[in-house]
Amino acid sequence: MKKLSSDEVAERLASLPQWKLDGDRLYREIRFSTFARAFGFMAAAALVCERMDHHPEWLNSYDRLQVWLSTHDAGGITERDFALARALDQLPVS
């Protein structure tokens, strides 16, 4: 997997309005109505991540989940990160 250029990242990021750049990683913060809903989302996301064999860095604090995506082997953001971001965006948030 090759690291995307800053222009390639910006181009792809335009189609993912809930994501932004945080240094050399994609970032999204998701708010939930309860901790249980946040945890449920994380459980569903874990199955997607495992199936894609691509695992995010994330932090959960009660009703908030912060997600960072990058491909460590490539040293930055790759198409794989955008594929996972799109997959996570398909999961229901409530």
C-alpha cells in the first residue's frame, strides 16, 4: 500500500464530510446518546475492521468515540484508510 500524496488525501477527504485530517491521520469524532450505544458501535466496527484486517486507533469516553486512521507500514494515509472510513460511515450511529 502506498502512502497517498497530500493532494490525493484532500481529494478523497472531500467525499467524507465527517472526517478531517489530524496530522498524518484521518480523524472522526462520533457522539452517541449513551455509553451502551457507543460500545455497540465499537463492537460492530471491530467486526468490520477485523474483516478488512485494518485496525484503527480509537478512544472511547462515555458517549464519545474518537477514531484515527493511518497505515503505519506506509507511513501515512493510504487508500486502505479511506476504505475503512467509508465502511465505518455505513454503520448506524444512534
